[in-house]
Amino acid sequence: MISMYGREYLDKLNRYLEKLPEHERMDAVMEIESHIAEGIANGVPEAVILSRLGDPRKLAKAYRSERMNGLMGAKSFKGVLSIIGFYCTAGLLSVMIVPVLATVAYGFGLCTILIVIAGILRTLGASWINMSIGPGMEIATEYSMIYALVVGAIIGGIAFASWIGLKKYLAFLSERYRRVLPGKHAMNG
Amino acid sequence: MEMSEWTSQVRRGILEYCILQLIGHKPRYGYELVTILDQWEPLAVTEGTLYPLLRRLLKDHYIESFWKESDSGPPRKYYSLTDSGRQLMDMMYLEWNKISGAVEQIQRFGGENID
């Protein structure tokens, strides 16, 4: 049924597929053989079937590259790109955001405590602590605590906001990291 | 980008879905799949694309194969869906509807307010 041209084609395919495991190679060649025979049985000239199958070298190459895709995950190229994108954006962003927010959160937090302590000390008579609204506008000793609490609340508020921001940013970062991590979302990418 | 390149990129994913649908309907063999897909010009597939694609789906355990004698000719290699293949097909079904729905809305309204 299959002519010598068909046999030759299958021989070549078999040779080009030599890198595939023995079982897979035999299965693939048998399937193509079945395909050619099926075409002939349906009255299609063998030459037409062979030309549709194309160069056996190319067919073998397609088998190998599809196999690579299967092994490495179809998204590997895209996956690597998105990881690079992640490190470029998140990395640069973190260099800016994390130190600034952390410094503000902890620095301002510490300042809040110091201001309140200063208020207490000044109320108790530590006159070396200066408190003023503007040049020459000293705060009276008895208002020291109120002043300390107001300023402390403002500074503390900024510290608290920065701390919340930092936490949110870190959570956002972890979430994004999880998403670009390869292999976890192989199917609903 | 050339038109043919765009078409082949779009076609690739859709073809995989169509093959899963065809195999999901009933077990089919390669020659049969080529013949069926040939009926639609945009889905017409060369053997050089189909068989390697089937091999990959097989490798990923979305489909499985078995050889069966035929009355008229040589033994045929049939493919059928596995459970995970059916899951994949169902997910693609939903995804395809979402995508085509979204594209249709954009085509129709060009992103203008559609309320």
C-alpha cells in the first residue's frame, strides 16, 4: 500500500526523531504511517499526503520543540519575562519606598515618645527645654503638656500612617511575588 | 506585525481548544481531526502542526491514546480526553466566552460607556 517513497519518508522521520525516547519515536512513526495509509485508503494520492506532511526534518523538529514546550511549561518564556519585569519594577520601587517609609515610621515614632517625655519634663520645671510656636513666642510652662500632646499627635500620626503604608506595601509585594512565581498558576495564567 | 503572523498566533490557542472539544465529543484519530478541521479555512491545520500538538497534550496528560484496528485500513491511533483534559476544556470554554464577549463589546462600543 505505502510505496517506497512513503517508506523512505518514514525512515527519514525515524532518523530525525532519534533524540526522542525509543517508545515515543516508534509510536510517532507508526502514527504517521497510519496517517499515510489512511489517506491512501481515502483515495488521496500518496504524493499529496507526503507533501502535506512536509519535510520530515521539519516535522521531527516540531515534535521535539512541542515536547520542550510540554516539559518546560508553555509559559516559560512569558514567565521569565514577567519575573524580570517584577524585579525591575518592584526592586526599584522598593529601594525608594521601603527605606523612606521605614525611616519615617520608626524615626517619627521615636520623636513622638521624646516629645511627650519633653512635655512632662518641661511641666515639671526643666526650663532648658525650648518650646515655641514661632520666634519669640514661647509656650508657657503650664501649657507644655498640651503643646507636647498636640505636636506628638501630629508626628505620631505621620509615623502611624507610614507604618500602615509600609505594611500594605510589603503585603502587596508578597502578593505580586506569589503571582509571578512560576508553576503555581500553570493553568489559569 | 504582519497579518499572517497575527493570525497564526491567535489561531494557535484556539486550535488547541477546538481539538480538545473534538476529542471530548468522542475519541478521534489524527487523520479524522485533520479532515474535520479542514472544513473551516481559519482552523485548517497541517499535519506538521497537529501531530506534535497532540503529542504535547498527551505528554501533559490532557489526552490519552489507544490503538484500534479499523475495518477498512491500517490500525488507528485514537485520542480521548482525560479528566484533567476535560477540566482544561471546561476552563477554556469559560475563558473563551469571556474573551469573545469582551472583544465583541469593544468592537461594538469602542470602549464608550455601555450602561
